[in-house]
Amino acid sequence: MDFAIELFLTITALAIVLNIVFKVFEIPSIIGYIVAGVCFTQIYSLTRDESMYMSQIAEFGVVFLMFSIGLEFSFKHLMSMKKDVFFNGFLQVAGTGLILTLIIDQVLSENIKTAIIIGLALSLSSTAIVLKSLNDSGEINRNHGRKVLGILLFQDLAVIPILLMIDIFASTDSTPVNELILHTAISAAIVIVSLIILGKFVINSLFTYVIKANSREIFIATVLFVVIGASFLAHVFGFSYTLGAFIAGMIIAETEYKREIAAGMSSLRDILLGLFFITIGIQIKFDIIANHYGVILLGIIIIMALKAGIVYAILILSTHKRIALKSALSLAQIGEFALAIFALLISKNLINKENAQILIAIVVATMILTPFILKNLNRIANRFESNVEKLEDEVHKVKISPMKNHFVIVGYGRVGQEILLRLRDNGLPYIVAESDLELVDLGKSRGENVHFANMMQKSVIDEFSLRQASVIILTLTNQEKLDIVTNMLNKENLSAKIIVMYSGPYRKVELEGEFGENFIFMKEERMLAGSLLQEALRQKLQS
């Protein structure tokens, strides 16, 4: 017990200190966790069982991440993305997997069965790193974020046939392949139907009673039970924990408590994700890197360039150059699931251990590079598309006509678009402020009164006639930006009613104590509840 506490304190201290130092140099926290894992291995030498135990706990960081992503979707939403998920995703996995299989077969001298599995494993990207970065930056709601998410979802589905192939190739019995495939299909149907029934008839009622209990401990415990329970159910039937969590998230997205659930599990999710990245650092073997650094460096360059090139080639046929480029760069790395596949291949004696360590070093290196690429995504894209700066200049030069007794919608995301439609249908004057050029372009293509603006700058007060506005509606999903904008508007003592969209079961109490009487705080589902918002807005206009 004492040794376990010592390990916990050491690894926590390393993570805290390194991330504080890295934050000064604007280095992503993901890198801090990975470096903490590397430093940890220089202090302690864990046994294989201890490392595996830590990795199993850390995997739930990815489980909670996939659950939170699932909360933002429904089955209807997934079907609306079917081209990004099933068409683009299939082409990416199949195309990348085929080419990498041929390369692995020639370079590592593994048998063709093992080469196929390795090629497909390398075609997968990092769900944990990419989605965390896109969520934190708010780019998950942009066009390239949706493209990336669609392909990542298909990659998670592709895990099932990859695991099935490992079982087939390692099997020593005579079970026919068609029986294994049939068994997998039946298992998938049981998992999905079970989760749908539980979500529709049990989960909604369960959370109704939990919310009424008004106990944060019970609420968090219930969230943990739902996420881990759904993951375990999927695992029992032979699927990944992450796939079960994602399906559960999509089902709960249909309930009225999805925002409270998302807020309740966010802290635990981030802590477990941090532990996951620490375990990535622990797997780095410097002796292998020293002996094969040339092969590893060449592998990093070839694989990342190949993966980015294939994604770009797929998307450029149906979308803008900039979106295709940003999506390609976002998916250039190799994913964490490749590490699990390599461990499985080693345990079944399907791969040479030295080759496996070389591949692990390549995977970890690409994951370390990814946060830097994602952080500078716009800067990199701008270098390849010079007209972006011209577009920004043109957007800033657009003269906005003065308005009076109007509605100002801040944010043209999903909620902002819904509110705009209701205002327009009722003939109410409005203007939208949006900082995402892609969304501004989308709004203008629809003929909407959408303009580029950085709401964190005071100049927007005059540009959008905020002092003459009747109602200002904040629909920002980035919590940090929302806090900055809300505080700025509070200091200006505006006469307009200011409606702020918030998330989390306890957030409203905190906010109402800080701001004036003209501030109204609403949860997303209440804001979109039609009659409630519409009546409030009509009363304000009439006054």
C-alpha cells in the first residue's frame, strides 16, 4: 500500500510540475503527461503486470472521452454524417491499411497475415489526442472538425474486424470464418438493442430521480455507473470499451439530462485522460530508439505523410482545400489503439518483439508531435492558402448598418442557428456575431445577417449596436470565451436583456450571484424550448 501511494505521489508531482513549466512555454498539457511518463520510468521500474494494470485504468480516460463525444450526437445526427463516417472513413482505413500492409511486408519481413493487421492498426488515428484538442479549442463544431470526427468514428468501428482478424489468424481450432463473423454480428445487435432499450425506458427515469435527490455525489456515482456499465456490456460481447461508451453517449443524447451528465463527468474524464497519456510515455524504450533511430525517423515521416496525403486526396474531391488540409493534418498521427494491437500480437506470438518495439516508438513519436500540429493548424493552413488573410481583411471591411431594438446572437453554431430561424420566422430583426470564418461563410451563403467579430474585443459594442439592442443571446460553447464575454458585457451596464446559455446542473447558481438583473441564464434545452424563449423575446420587444 505504501509503495502504491509513493507511485501515485511521484507521478502526480511530475505531471503537475511539468505541466506548469510547459504552460509557460505554451506547450500542450498532453506533452506534459507523456514526458511525466518518460521521467517516471527513469525513477521506477514497473513489472509487466503493474504496467498493464495502470494501462487498463488509464483506458477509461478514452472511454469517458468517447462517451462525452457521443453525448453531442444522436443516431439521427450520425446518419446525417453517414458520408463522413462510412464513405470517407472506409476509404481512409482501407486505402491507408493496404499501402502500409505492402510496406510492412517488405520492410519488417513479417508474414502477410501479421502485415495486414499492422497495416490496419497504423491506419488508425488517435481518438484521445485529436478529440481532446478539438474539444478544448471548440473546433470540433467546425467543418474540418466534423470531417475528422466522422473518420475517427469509423476507425473505432474498424477495431471490431481487426480484433476478429487477430482471433482468426491466431486460432488453432477449425472454427469457420463465417461462424466468427456471424457471432460478431449477433453480438453487435444485442449490444445496440440492449443499450437502446435501457436508454429509452430506464436511463431517463433514473436521472429524473437522481436530479430530484439534489445530491452531487449520487449524481456523479450514477454517471460513472452508466458509462462504465455500458462499456462493460460492450466488452462482454467482444467489443472495445470505447465503442460501448460512444453508443451509450448517443442514446443518452436523446434524453433531457445530457448537459448535466456531460458537466458532471468532465473532471474525472480529464484526470483519467491525463493518466492515459502518462502510460504512453511509460512505453517509450530508449534502448530500442538508440539502436534503430534511422528506421524510426523514416517511419514517422513516411507514415504521417502517407496518412495525411490519403485523407487530403479523399476530402479534396468534396470539400474546400483548406478544410481537406486541416482534416488531413489532424489525422496524420497513429492512434493509441495500435499500441493495444501490438501488445495483443506479442501475446499471441504473431510479431517479432523487436519489430513491435520499433513500431511502438513510431506510434508514440507521432502522438507527441500531434498536439503541436493541432495547435498550429490554422497557421499551417494559412501558409498553403494565402487567400485566407485576404478573406479576413474583406470580412473586417464589411460595414454593418446601425440597428435599434434588435436581437444580437453571439455564435452561429447549432444553437445560434436554431435561434436565428425562430427570430426570422417571427419577423424579428437580428444580427449574428461569429468568430469562425467557415461559419460566417456558411451563414452568408444562406443569406443570413451573419458577420465576423471577435466578441472579446470592446469594439463590437459599437459595431453591432449593442447599446441599442433589445436582447443579446450568448450561445458560445467554449466556456473560457463565454466567461470573458459575459464579464465584459456586465461591466458595460447595457440596458439589453442578456441571455446566457450555460451547461452543468450547478452552474446557474454560481452565475446568478455574479451578474446584474438584466442577465438571464438558461440551459441549452430550455433555451430551445420554443414557447419559453419566444414569449420572453416578444415581451422584451413590445416593451
